[in-house]
Amino acid sequence: MSKHNILLLGSGGREHTLAWKMHLSEQCGSLYIAPGNGGTQDVGTNVTLDPMDFSAVGKFCLEKDIDILVIGPEAPLVEGIVDHFRENPALANVLCIGPATQGAMLEGSKAFAKEFMAKYDIPTAGYRKFTPETREEGKSYLRNHDLPIVLKADGLAAGKGVVICASTEEAISEFDQMLDGKFGAAGAKVVVEEFLDGIEFSVFVLTDGKDYQILPIAKDYKRIGEGDTGLNTGGMGSVSPVPFVDNVLMQKVIDRVVDPTINGIAAERMDYTGFVFIGLIMVGGDPFVIEYNCRMGDPETQVVMPRLKNDLLDLFLSLKDGTIGDQKIEMDPRTATAVVCVSGGYPGLYEKGKSINLPEISEGSLIFHAGTKFVDAGTNFAKGELVTSGGRVVAATTLSTDMQSALAGSNAMADQIRYDGKYFRPDIGFDL
């Protein structure tokens, strides 16, 4: 069996989880993570490399004989890292897990995604898009729109570019702020959407741009406060499977969303090899698309990958040889839950550099690092001292026979994780 040298770009919980999963494969040769975190170095080698410096990434791939490049976050994809590799003869044979720029626009532009959904008859909320040139028309539209109303910055805004407004005054104020640069270039165009009232879930598809397989379904929790209150965050926890996603709903998702999405990608001749993350909302028993992402979600990856029984590298390689459609996805029947521990003050201002003490991990449990790093603390530590380096610090993941016992395990582990200012939501899965 041949071994594959892999470079994984990114530094979050998603990347630690992907690194852990790939590391389990017998086909995993040298695994490098750039820049990685305090957890990724236990399953591979962290390298100081900026994922946005495509020339440096390409040079590293040539030096280390990398044949699989896995792009964790969205920004390098939207900015064209896959195109950079495709256009360089020395790098063209590297298997890139992620779409080229056109496919990445499904995440990189809300307006592009909406137009794609309209073209391929994929169910989503009604919308209009506006620019600074059509500002007054936009305000008039807002004044006559039903409430609540959803405003989305068109481009990438680190998960913060979506605002649900309860009043017309708030909507007009947010609309002006977005067009005036609240989210930088991401808000140069604003998409105004009708508000859909329902319950959300996430579907993850692995595709070569023609055929696909669906990975375990998950649901995440984005609000900072218990009972889904307070500010939106990158994600406070996740669960898989999702109890309300039964065979009937899943068949609707496949027929109305997944099939037309992949058929649309093929019809548009998008260079798309990798993940399509479809954020969905169930309204009256029917699925509607909220958004597309062109990579795995975080913290959903922390429950999806532990439930995926397949060798992840096998699946990646099947994308290259055109056999993804022949694969059979095997899932652990148990429930996986992830509870995210964050820094005090997150998603607002927070301090870094807090010393972390992690508990012994029991069977069926995993700790995935996000905002952590090791700092040199003299001769007392083999690797240095583990400290916080981000808003989301670690995720406590547990696999168990049912959701209740899995959540009990994740919460117990989160409780035992120690660092100054730690906060987590003990009510993940409360609505299920």
C-alpha cells in the first residue's frame, strides 16, 4: 500500500479533527499542518506557513513531495489556491481537496449562491441584492418588507456577516452600515432575504463535481448563550445524527437540494473536488437552503468525522480516480456530541495566553483543539506549556449509545477542562 504525503491548511478545530482522521489511515505518510495548533502536532507536524501565501505553499509541497493538499478554511479557496496549483505544471498533479475559484463562489458570494439556486430550482428564501448604487431602492424595499428580515454581507465576513432584524429601523441602519464598510469589502453587495422560521441542520457532501457521497448529518449551535440566546459565534457545539432528519426529510433533501446542486456544479463545469457543506432549515417538513460552504463546518467536523467509519484518504483518492459514486459510506450508529469551550468574553474581546489543563480522556471521548498553542516554558515541559490562543479553545467530543449519555460525557469533560475564563454551553442539544 502506497503512502501519501499530505499538507493540511488551517489551524482550527476542523483542522485538528481532519488531521486526526487522516492520521488513522494506513495510507498516511508524512502529515503536515500549516500552521496547526496545540493538538495537531500530536498527529502530524506543524509548519509555519501562511495558507494565503500560495507561492510558499506550492514551494513547500514540492520540497516535501506532497501529493494531497487539504484546504481547511474558506479564504484560500475563495482567493484561488486550487487555481494556483492547477496552473502550475509542477503542482498540477497534487490532489487538492477543495474547489477552484468558481466553485468556491458558492460560499464566497451570497448573491452568486442565490443566483445558482434560482437557476437550478433549489428551494431557498426569497431575496434581492443591492449595492451602494441601489441604496435608496434597497431602503424602499426594506420599508415594505415583512418582519423579521435577514441581511447578509455578500462576501466572506468570518461568520459575522448575517444580521436578523426585528424592526424596519434596525434593518435600514444595518443596511447602511454594511454598505458603508461595516464588514469591509464583504459588504460591497448586500443580500436581503425573507426570514424562514424553522429548525436548522447541516448536510455534508463529498464530490468530484459529478458524483457524490453524503457524510453523517449534523446540527450546530451558534449562539453564545443557553437556549440559543445572545451573539452569534463560530459555533458552541454540535450533534450527529440529528433526530428530526428522518428518511422522508432526507429523501427530500437529496431530491430537491443535493442532486440539483451537484448537477448544477457539473452543468456549470465547475472544477470542484471536495466538500459541499449545505446549511439547511426545515420549514413545515420541507428543506430550504440557507447557505453553501465550500469546506467542512466547524464544530460539525468534530462530530461528523468520529462517526465516519470509512478511511478518509480512501474517499479523497476516489475523488481523483472518479470512483466516489461507487463508495459506500459507513457510519458509527452511536451519537456524537461536541461541546466547545471558549475564552471569556468571546465572541467579543478576550484575552489569550491562559494556561490550559486537560483531563485524562476516557474511552469514547476525544478532545479537539482549536485556539491552543504550546509556548516554551523552560525545561519543566517536554513540549512547553499549552495555552489559549483563540476565542474557541477546545471541543469535548463524546460518542455514546444515545444523545443524553453523549452530552453527559461531553459536558463532564468540558467541566474538567481548566483555564482562566473558560465558558461553555451545557445545553447543547436542548431543542432535540
